[in-house]
Amino acid sequence: MVKKIYTGRYTTENQEDIVVFIIGMRVNKRLALHKWLPVFNAMPGMIKELYTNKDALGFLSMESYFGLRTTVMIQYWRSTEDLLSYARNEKHLKAWENFNKKVGANDAVGIYHETYKINSGNYESIYGNMPIYGLGKALNHIPVTKSQNSARERLNSIEAKKD
């Protein structure tokens, strides 16, 4: 699937609070397939659920990366309340229960997550000659205007709109 390239410079509006959630796993013992593969396989169902019920769940968008040992997903959420509510969701709780049952303290596979609550006006983005990506998928993807030419101007743009 070829993604449309947006020629020129684009950014996103930064008028909403957002939550950035980074989650992933690390394969510590490659030969322990029976330990890390179930962890890896638990994610597609949850991702499908997130995209199918985006508005109801408060999920905005995500990007995924796969390395030799480590995976990472950068997710964008409407609020910490929405993210924490999903953490108590049946599908997620079942995956977490299975992880603890099958892996527990075994060091064959590691998991991690980080959560960042970012207030409006405290983030900015720039995309040059890119498909819609990252925050551009989560928020309004808009052309850069003369008043948004630099990172500083994009960060200050919300202050200018308040005046």
C-alpha cells in the first residue's frame, strides 16, 4: 500500500491536551520462543480493538517499530483517564493475566511502558514531504503557515491564539 506523500511542510494543531504512551517488549532470550511469542501475539488483537473503537476508547493513533530484540509502539490518547480505563478493559486484563502466568519473573522476555501527559501548547511537530504520520495521524494535519515556521513559533502558537 502506497501512502500519499504530502509535499511541503506540515504540522499539527497543539490546542488539545494529549497523552503519549510508549509500550513494547524486549526479547532477552531468543531461543525461549515459547515465552516471548505469546507476548508478541497478544498485541494484534488489542490494536485491532483500539482502532475499531477509537472514539469510545479515547485512542487517537499509533506508530509501531520492530527491531531485532525490541518492539515499540508510540500511542496517542485523548486523556490519561481513557488510557487507564483501557488498561482495565477485558482484552488487556486477559493479556496481562496470561503474561504473568506464562512469564512472570522469567527473564526470557521483558516488557515496558512509559506515559507522558502533555498539556496543550507544550508540543509541536513538523513533517516535510511525508505521509500522514505520528501526531499528524492523531490530530489535525495542517500546512505550516508563515507564523509557524520554526519550532519556537509552533510551540508559541497557542499563546498567540489566547491573546
